[in-house]
Amino acid sequence: MKRPALYICVLPFVVQAGVLFSQSVEKPEPTFALSIEEDKDATRINPDLHRVLVKFTRTAIGDEVEQYHEEAKGMYEMIVLREGVPVEETSAMRDLREYRKADSNPTIRNPRLLRTGESWSTPLDVSDYYDMTMPGAYQITVTRESIPLHLAYSVPVQSNTIIINVPLRTGGQPFPAAEKPKPRFALELSAEDPGDVPPVSLIVKLVNTSESEIRERKCWEFEGMYNLLVFRDGDPVEEFDGMRKLQTRRANVVCPGNETIIWIEPGASYSDRVPLSSPFVDKPGSYVVYVTRETYPYNPAKSVLVESNSISFVVPAASGPPAALERPGK
């Protein structure tokens, strides 16, 4: 008679726990709907560019408040299939996800409001984020979490699916590249301490020359994404092992250390310190040094290479060892 009594005592607790669990996972209904269509004007400008327009419609009672900066691309995700097979992501898509993680608490100044039944549209250049260079029929769907920054209370919302047909290129040649946007910043290079020869560190000032704010993620391990170019007596100095390892870390996209979001107002600047490692300047000679950086390091379709001014210095030949002093009495 003791064993049944044990089960009778435990059962109410199990039932109660089940009720509490079911209540804790209840999630609110989405407040919006998504629909997409192909932007055919983009393909006319550049046949390699495939863009969709995402229509976000407020369906719930009350106003929708804009929450995300333009760089977050509406927090949208894309499902891209070619002939039913998933298409490979590009480094731009991985970089976009890293940006969203770094910008986990965005603040929009003067946000837009969307009333019930109203919509706004966001262009998504799908071909920047997924490899659409192969001919075929691409099935594209856009999704977004209802509350992207609070996934415990969020549900996924999915758009309709459209098909974009990418034609076979004749002769195996790419289409002429479209004109890229103008650089949005300039680079100014100087020695951190003008009295040091050779300089121990360089200061790179990134000046926002555009009419809008620059927002981007900064991985401290990536040293500002700058490429350092060093010439000795007119010849390029070969990269040393430390620089090659830095390029490998950058290519992985994911930041292995501290990361933050920086923003630069139009006309304002942001400075980085770049070490000038001794393997670059360990021999006597006349040196010229400058840096370059892509405007969008992980999105070559949109990026432009920007070059700084150069600085010059001379490393003199080492003098011979001092003569040995004779001991007194000799």
C-alpha cells in the first residue's frame, strides 16, 4: 500500500509543473506581415545585382516604432535556394550577422512610426549576401523574428516566396561591372610620435566625407581593417608572419576578441593606432609607408579601396661597434 501512495503524492506536482511550463513558453502574436517582390530596375543597372523589396506591414493595433539602423537591414534573414538546393552565403552575410550581434541595443534618433495597415519597404541586395553567379532559378524567401532582440518571446514571420531567374552568360564572361558608390571616407596617416625614427606606431584618422552617419562594427583584433604597405628604397617590403596571421583572422569574419559599434557623424573622424612592427623596418634604407582600406571590407560588390597619404623616413645604417678600451698600464 505504500508504493501507490508515493505516486499519488508526486502526480499533482508533475501536473502543476506542466501547466507552469506551458504558460512560460506562450508567445505573443506577430504585429506585422512581410511580402517581397523583385526589383527589376536593379538588374537593368547591373545584371549581376539581384534585389528584392521587402514590404513590412503593421497588422496590430497601435504604432510600430523604428528600432534598427539601416546597417542592420531590417533584421531580415533570407532563405535562398537554387533549383531547390540551399545557396552558399557570402562573407557579407556573415559580417551582417556579426554587426547585428555587436549592435545589440540600438538607439534610433527621430524614429519613424508606422500605423496599423501602413507599410514601409526595405531593399535587400540578395546577391551581396548569397552567391547567385550560377545560372538557374532561385527561390527567395525573407524571414524575420517578431521580436529579434528578445527571442524568448519571439516567433518567426515569413514572406511569400518569389523566383528570380539568372540567365546563362554568353562566352563565359561576367557582365560589365556597375559603377560603385563614391568612397564615404578619407584616410589621413601620421606618425604617433614624429620624433621616433623609424616610427613605432602610426595614427590612421578615418574622416567621414559622406552626408550620412557611418556605423560599423569594430573588432579590436583586426586593427581597423587597414592594410599596411611599406616600401624600402622603392621596393615593396614582404609581409611577415604576423601580418599573414592577421589577414587569416580577418578572413574568418567572426571577431575573436572584443568588439563594439563605432559611429562617425558627417565631417567627424575616428582614429586608430596601427603598430609599425620592426620586421617591416629592420634594415637601413629610405622608407615610404601608407595604408589602404576597403569601404565595405566584406562586401566587394559595394566596396571601394581608399588610400591614405604616405609618410617617409630614413633608417640609417648601424654604426660599427665601439673600439675596445685598453686597460690602464698597457
